[in-house]
Amino acid sequence: MEEFAGIAISDLGLSGLISLAVLMIMVGALIPRSMHKSIVGIMQQRIDKLEELLGKRDTQIDRLLSSAETSAESLEKIQSVTDPERQGGER
């Protein structure tokens, strides 16, 4: 005999089974297949869009890092030239 949550299904009767089905639908444990496919499709679209945005963000960060490194090197060279007491400072 099948049991659900410790209760034999045959003991529930028709009204008990209908109540159980309604309860499962209300708590989200039982949804129609078409609704599930729809929700999964929407979530997949969101994931694809977020992955696209993350790719753009990574590209922008890479471009910014290279220019920041160049700026930092330039500033260090300017400082070393203008401050003769620093090591490596030649005029």
C-alpha cells in the first residue's frame, strides 16, 4: 500500500486526494508541465542575457586595466624624472 507523509493513500478517500492535490498546487509542488516549460524558458533567457552582459563587462574591465597600467607606469616615470632623490631618477 502506498503512503504519503506517513498516511496511507487508501485512507484519504476521494476528497482527501483532491485536497492533497490542491494543497500541492498551492505550495508549488505540483504545477502543469506547460507552466514549468514556460518558467524554465524565461529563466534561460535571463541567464543568456546575464552571460552576455558579463562578457561585455569582462571586456570593458580588460580594456580599463591595460590603460590603468599604462597610466601608472607613465606617472611613475614622470615622478622618477622630477624627483632626483628617488632611485632610478636620472636627468
